[in-house]
Amino acid sequence: MPRLTRRSILAGTAGSLTLPRFAIGQADQRPSIVVAVQKISNSNTLEVLREQSNVGERVFYTSIWEGLIGRNWLGDQGPVPSLATAWRRIDDRTVELDLREGVTFHNGDTLTVEDVVFSFGRERMFGDTGPILAGETLRVTSATPVAGGKAPPPEVPAIARRIWPALERVEAVNAHTVRFVNAVPDVTLEGRIGRYGSDVASRRAFEAAASWLAWARKPVATGPYRIVEFRPDVELVLEAHDEYWGGRPPLRRIRFVEVPEVASRVNGLLSGEVQFACDIPPDQIAGIERNPRFEVQGATIHNHRLTVFDKNHAQLADPRIRRAMTHAIDRQAIVDSLWGGRTRVPPGLQWEFYGPMFHADWTVPAYDPALAQRLVREAGYRGDPIPYRCLNNYYTNQNATAQILVEMWKSVGLNVQLQMVENWQQIMQRGETRAIRDWSNSALYNDPVSSLTSQHGPNGSQQQQGEWRNDEFNRLAIELETSTDRARRRVVFRRMIEIAEREDPAYTVLHQNATFTAKPKAIRWRQPAAFAMDFRAEAWGGVSG
């Protein structure tokens, strides 16, 4: 990637941004900002049903996309009214919602119940799939959208069924009320309605688009900023949507620019070429804050960093090898050395905000090199290479973490070979070299269905990609999704993490994730406890004199 320069940052803005000051137009006194990010979109699209990623969350929320139930980004991350003002349970399978009146799409159209029904329909979301009731896996068969035609690429209905495995229909009750009807009981319906991917799109704009890809590169939604230009791998430019139902946005324009290298993002911030630098590693924070003009905001978020296993690889087929890998990792050493204690080793793939479903006594596999070595010997491992595909610091500290893991595995007799690749398509490509990879998992609402089942269950990404499967786990996943017996659900969840983290490892949790953003102190802005960057009025306090 080219070095970040003033010329490269200003390119495409027609000189509207004079740095380090903020742009002041004759008719519009609001500032414009530039945000340096590691990546804008992994799929090179802006459709939430295709771009399910941390980087997508950053640019989508709370700027472009919105759902019926929102998220308290600046607070406890809990549910709040958004495009729906209220919702209620009709029965174990049904939720009804009242639409907010006077909501305007980016194209000037008014939000209707027809837009909501369309957003959760076959044309945009589900394709030819129906409710999945028996635990079967809907495979991802392709990852390349085509330019012609309106049918979504196959991974879109696969993702949709990951979010909504058993949604039967969404129907209009009247002009201001919609009803979600599930094929089976589900205590998490409200969470699914409010989660990433259950966002509302303009039916008319979708139908008017020349192709699915044309739509996905410039979708029309209801957020406070609309898309002006998207150049994949380069930049995303947004402008204020002044008819936004939540009030006039505080910024005139936002420009996200891709700057893969941390040093270039930091240099761009210090020189005034950008106002925000994202994904700052903890070891860079002190250096930035030595300059009294700058500060770094951030904290732990509802996201865990994982290492994921493909049990179909010859060297990983025996669960004892995967178990050995989990016991060879000194997670606290990684947290202390690479994160400076700014995050923690969590109790497996769960979060305290699960409430009664949280198992406080659960732990990640203990760091036990002797046990790891014994498991390696018992499995009859003969030193054959185990490939570990890795991206170039897509995750904060990713390269350094991978190198540490390789050495820890080497110390117990495992020959893991790091393979640097360029993109997620190469990470997921099937073949003899797919064995270990990095990932992160988020909890998008306060139930383990939102993470463990959604990401590792029958229609979670790991099984859709064909990396892992366990029949008992899958039977329990269906029970977790459909049972209304809360005590039984807690027992089921416990057994599922025993399988996926101890007995037949699908993954191993490394640490809770944290995100850090650097900015000038003069900009009064608050970073949510999430990857998302909130540029609505409540988060943006402006620029002090």
C-alpha cells in the first residue's frame, strides 16, 4: 500500500478539507473529518448481509444502517428504540413492533411497513432457503458476488440463515405495525431483531439498482449519513443526511481512508492529515499521548479474539492435538506483553452481560505445557507441518500474537508453520493448507445464541465453511435456540462450551478484544465500547477553541 501523504488523503475531496483545520463551507458551517482505518470492508461491499465484520461495524454503525431495535452504543450496549418505537411479545414465536413515523431514507422516500417486509424477504435476504428446523447446515458455496443480476450471492442467504435460522415470515399488521413470526419458539427474537444484519433497506432503491453489486456498493438506508462514494480498498465518503429522524447530523462529511500500517495512521494523525486513527496497539498509546494535543480512547468490548481449528486437516483430526494446542498457550503472557494489561483473559466464549446464562466458574483451558506434550505424544504426532494462515495485522497485534503462538506450540512439539496471506478469501480457501486461522467473535445481544450458536452452530460461519462439526453440539444448539426452559438452556449452554472448548475444540479463546482510537484532544468525541464509531450529535461534542 502507498504511504499516507497529504496528497493521498486530500485526493477525492476537491480541496474541501483544509488540514489541520476543519472544512468550513459558506452555507454549511459543520466540520468534515478524515478517519484512518486499517480496512473499510472485507467483501468490498457495504451491504450488511454480506459484510459481517469488525471493520464493517465501524463504518456502518451508527452512520449508515439502522434496524428496528437499536443499540445503546454510548451506554451498556443494550436494546433501545430505533426504527421501531416499541415492541411486544405475542407468544413464544411472535414479536410485534410499532414503526417510527416520519423516518426518511437517504433517497428521500418515507419508511413504510413494505420496506420492512421486503428487508426480511426472499429477494434481499433469504433467496430460496426456508426455515431450518433440524440442525442441518446451509453451506457457503461461493464468496464472489457477480456484477450482473439482482439475485444475492449464495453467501447472503447463508448469512441470513445464520442470523435467522427459523424465521418464517415478517408481515404487515397495518400501516404502522409489523410482526415477526418464527417457525419455532425462540426466547431471543428481540435480540435477533436488534442484531447486526437485521437492518432495514429501501425496497424502491434496491429494485432500481442495476445489479446486486451496484446496490451493495451504495445501499440506501436511514442512518444519519449517506454514501457519496465508495472506492474499495481506498476510501468511503459519507455526507450528512439532513432529514435524519434523529436530528441534523453534526458533521458535514466523513471520509474513511484505508491506511493498513499502524505507523502511517499515527503519522497521519500527528501531522494533521487525519482527525482519527483507529486500531491503535496499546504499545503506541504512551507515545501518542506524550504529545499533549492528542489522546487515545478505548476499552474492552463484547468481542473475543480466537484461534480457530479445521478438524478436517490431517494433523488436527485427532482432538488431542487441538487440545494440546489450547493447553500450550500462556494467554496471560500475551495480555501482559502485547496489551499492557489493557484487556483480560475471559472465561471462554461468554460475557457477564449474559446474566443468568453466564457461567462464572468456567475458564479457558489451563496453561499446562506438560499436559500439552503428553497429548501430543499420545496422539502419535510425528512432526508433520500444521499450516497457520494469518492476515497482516487485520486484528490489533495479530502478527505478534501469531508469532508467539507458533513458539508456544513449538515448545510442546508441534510444528506449526505461519503462512501470511492477503485477504479473507485466501484465509477460508479450502484445501490441504487450511488448518488454523485467526478470528474474533462478538456477542450482539445478551444470550449465548448470539455468539456460540450463531458463529459455531449448525449455521454458524465455522460449520458453513466446513471446518468443524460435532453432532452432539449441533443437537444442543437447536435445543438452545428453541427451548423456553431457562434453567435447561443454562445446562445446555454449559455442555456446548465443554464440547467446543475442551473435548472436541472448535476454537480456543485468547483474550477479550479491546479497541483504541487516537484523536486530537480538541475534538470532544466519545468512543463507544465497540468497534462502531458514533458520529451522531450525542457522541460529537464539537471542537473546543
